[in-house]
Amino acid sequence: MKICFIAAANSVHSVRWINYFAQQGHEVHWISVCPWTFSVDERITKYALARAFPFAFPAVAGKVRCLIKEIAPDILHSHYAGVNGLLGTLSGFHPHLVTAWGSDVLLARASIVKRPLLKFILHRADLITCDAEHMRHAMEKLGLSSEKIERINFGIETDKFFRQDSDRKVREKYDLGDDPSVISLRNLEPIYDVETLMRAIPEILKNIPKAKFIIAGTGSQEQFLKSLASQLGVAGSIRFMGRYNHDILAKYLNAAHVYVSTSLSDAGISASTAEAMACELPVVITDSGENSLWVRNGENGFLVPVKEPDILAEKIVRLLKEEELRRQLGSLGRKIIQENNDYYNEMAKMGALYQQLSGKQ
């Protein structure tokens, strides 16, 4: 098949999804309004429109329409039911498939300005995919038929993410020594509420003074969080890792003892949480979105309320102190990911939908 994607080139989730279909031998074209920050399969034909966007949206929309007409794909697939979905819809091309990621639906539907645009995009799509049942229900409330919505998880490469011995070089790089360590991989934006983890750290250190904290990712709150760490007197225990290379993420996860996500909102399970579970790392995550469908509290991880640093600290301390509990929770966590969120299984399902829509079965 010839598949054209409109997707963010600065997202590893887009890269993993699109690379898969290039590697399966399909002719893949990729249009992006932001620059590529990850390496992609060399067989993919890329079209960068970053310089013109967002100051000339009509011109960009016209350029996308012309590109798609020139490419003449069998399938047009827009990732994210926001700007990319709108560009795909305005192209007038069919079949057009839209993947909703989460906030594009959950937040936009409550906006007077964005809600009509969201409905315009979704109602004109030929098929919509999402990775959570509450996302499906939210779109049904916008008048969409359930038959038009398919669940496809982003999936985890469990052959790349698995339990390994801790990489000594990683521990040396971040001066972790043999100390117990906690890792957070969510970006430093308000929606991910890394602030709550920061405020839990003083209590954790009272119980485990040598604990270290790896805070990965970048975002608008980076300076605020660094200042907060200093104010709380815990800066010496924190390693701000910045943007990380996804190709070696498994090494970072295996250097830690506990994974934490303090997000205020998730669609399905976040990729970083699933990757941690695949590495048999016990997880402490907020009870938001569909997290309770993936993490059974006390069985394969811990669920905590949002914005409750004391409860978060309690669970982290318990896991850092109890090695056998970490092992038990981590082992079951991997099993759940293998059975329900395997990357290759999910992409194969997506491939079948492409064939069905394009008529090339």
C-alpha cells in the first residue's frame, strides 16, 4: 500500500508507528509541521512544513492538499485530532483515518472554540482509532457511531524492553552509585504534574536518605521545578536528565528501582508506564484515565490519587524498602503488557484496518 501520514515528527510515538509500516515494505510518505527530532526509516519520504506553520495556516493547508493529490496514497492517516487532523480533513482526501491521542478530544470537547473543529474533523473521518475506552465514550457523546471507532494501542516492543542487569555506565553518568533510585519520564508540563513528585521527595528522603531521583524530559516547567528542588532542599538528590534517546531508554529504566508517573490525565496507559512495566519495574502511577485497567493496586503496581505527595511518598518508600515486593509487582506488570499491549500485535491490527479501508486485502 501507499500510506501518507500527517503526524508530529518530534514525537517518538509517531516515529514508532510510521517506521513499522515502512519496515513492512509499504510506500510511506510523512508530512509534518514540526521538525524531525528522531531518526526515521530511510525509505520514508518526508515533507517538512515547519517553517510556514503556524503563521500561515491557509497556505499550509493548501500545500498539504496539493502534496496529497500529488502523492495519491491509498490511505491518509492523521495522528492527533487537532491541527494534523484538521489538515487531513481540509485536504478532502478519502479514505482518511484519524488517531485521537487524548487531550485532543478530552480537552477540546470542553472548549467553545475547539469543540466545533473537533466535531468537524471526527465526523468527516472514515475511521477513528484511540487507545482507551473512555476516549471512545467521549467521542460517542459528540455524536459518533461506535462502529466508526476502533481501539488500537500504541504498543510496547517487549523484545527491546525487558529486565536486564543495571548498566554501570548509566549509574556512573548520573552518579547513582548503588543507591536506590526512582525514575520519572513524563515531560515537564503542568498536565504531567511532576511538581507532586518533587514535593514527595523530602518525605522519601526522611525514610531513605540515599535515594536518588531521575527526572527525564523537557518542558515549560523545567526552571520552575529546578527552583522548587532547591527551595525544598533536595536538589542534590535529583538528576535532571533532559531529553533522552528512546533507543537506550531500556537502560535508564533498568538503572532504576521504581517508576513514577504523576500525570493528571492519560488516555490509555502512557507509553513510558508500559515500557517500565515491560522492564519489570514496579510502577506508582496516578489513578487517572484508564490506569486502573492496567494497574491493579497492590498486585502489579500502586495507584495513587492525583496531587497527593504524602501518599505518593508512602508507596515509593515501601517499594524501595521491599525488594521482594518490587520483584513480584514487576513480574506481573510485564505479563500484562505482553498479553495486552504488544507493539507488533497492535500494528498488525492497524495494518488489517488499512487494507480494509483501502480495499487492498
